Amino acid sequence: MSTEPVNVDEFEELARQALPRMYYDYYAGGAEDQHTLRQNIQAFCRITIQPRILVDVSKIDMSTTILGYRISAPIMVAPTGSHKLAYHEGELATARAAAAAKTIMVLSLASSYSMEEVASSCNAIRFFQLYVFKQRDVSTLLVQRAERFGYKAIVLTADTPRLGRREADIKNKMIAPPQKNLEGLLSVKVEVESDQGSLLESFVNEAFDPSLCWKDVAWLKSITSLPILIKGILTHEDAIKAVEVGVDGIIVSNHGARQLDFSPATVSALEEIVHAVKGKVPVLLDGGVRRGTDIFKALALGAQAVLVSSPTFN
């Protein structure tokens, strides 16, 4: 009997065995009691598929178009930080894999390699994830760099006014990994060791702008000609507001259940958001996607594509 892993759960178990506890918990953990982390997966399990028989499926085309860019399948790489904690080539390897799969990678602001290094690693379609800092000029410079190095869209992560209470990181005294994209830009000191809780939490709460609100989308649109997707939408009210302020796409996301525990599972929130936007902008989804049937369910509920995060590291 083969011991080769055949699904995400089995790959994840190998990752758990191979990685230092601090790193595995950082990748796999959620906020507080991790209720939403479990629900992201279980909500997919509660959705059944009603197959129709005697339909010709001898020729299928899984490709789709996101913001005008053709990709081989409705699967993208979600923005997740610090890939180098799992593999020495980090995001360089992830970028090459996404290019080989002919899909889009959203590079995290918190990547182990700079956006310039990743852009130079291969020729592919890439989006850039943006957090907005108290030092607003830093965010402006990041957007300008993304434009200069060929990133095709900005993904504004809007659900992190403060870092969620990630108790595993607190217990492990998780360090703030090197912020390559921020070198020489922030006046906030990034500590590398301490006896106090999670240093990642300390960094985020010191640097990120907790006053970010809807009017700031207009500011972002004023400094870039790139399309803007907003990540972190979980209600139809916010979806409607996002369309009103002129975003080019919505990502239904609860930040991998790492921000607010007991927020809705993303697939549970999806249908009402799709109905609310009425096809005016593409709706994407991340969170809990572990099998092809999960992708099928998300598409059936109106998502144009899904993004995967944790499985990328396994």
C-alpha cells in the first residue's frame, strides 16, 4: 500500500511533522477557539452536490478570466506571508509553481522575498496584497513599486485594523518574520526576539492603520491605475458598499479564520454577496478550500474563482 499523500489533509500531516511547532502553528492556526477555522471546512461539507447524468463531459474547459486575464482553472494562490518558513526558496518557488499552473498568485505584503525578487523569478500574472499603514506614504510607495514591477492588480486587505488573537502564536512567542517589502520604509521597529507574547501581533498593531474606512478606497484609487480588489467582505451590505465606492472585485474572506473568531464561514456568506453585487464585479472566495468538490460548490454558488492559502505550504 502506497504511503504517498493523496489529499490536502495528508500533505498537512507531513507538514506538521516536518516544520518547527512555531511555524506550523503560524500557518495552520486560527483566532481564539478556532471555531471559524473549523467552520470554514465544515460549511463546505454541509453542501451537497446533485449530479445530472448522461451529460457529455468528454471535452471540458476549466479556464476562466479574472479581470481580463485568462487562467487555466478557477484556482488562484491567496496572499499568505512568510513562505520561507516552510521552504528556503519561499515565494520564489510559489511564483514558479503558479506560473507553471498558468494561474495568478497574489503576493503577500509579508512575503519572505521582496516584490521585485518575486517579479524577477518568472514571467507570470501577479497581483499584490496591500495593507494600509499609519505612515500612509509607505503604502503609496508599495503601490508604486507594484506598478513598476508589473503587478496587475492591488488586493486591499480590509479586515485587519488589529491582528486577531492568535493564541498559538502568543504561546509560541511568534517572531515577526523579516518584512522584505518594508525594509527601510517604516519607522516602527520590528523586534526579532522577546519574552512577551506574539511579536507579529505587536508589529501589526503598531504599524497598521486602524482608522481605515470606506473613504480610503477613493484615496487608493487616486494613487493607482491598477484594478483594486477588496479582501475581507462577509456581508451583503459591505459588498454593496464596495461596489458603490468603485472596487473592481470582491474577495469573500475571513482571513483564513485568523482574525475574528465566530465570523461566518466564507462559503456560508458567499451566496448573499453574489446576489447583492448582481454581476457588477467578480466575486472570489478563500477559506476552507481543500478539494475539487469545494471549488465546484463555490462556483455553483456564484464565485468566479477561489484562492487557496494554507494548502500552498503543504
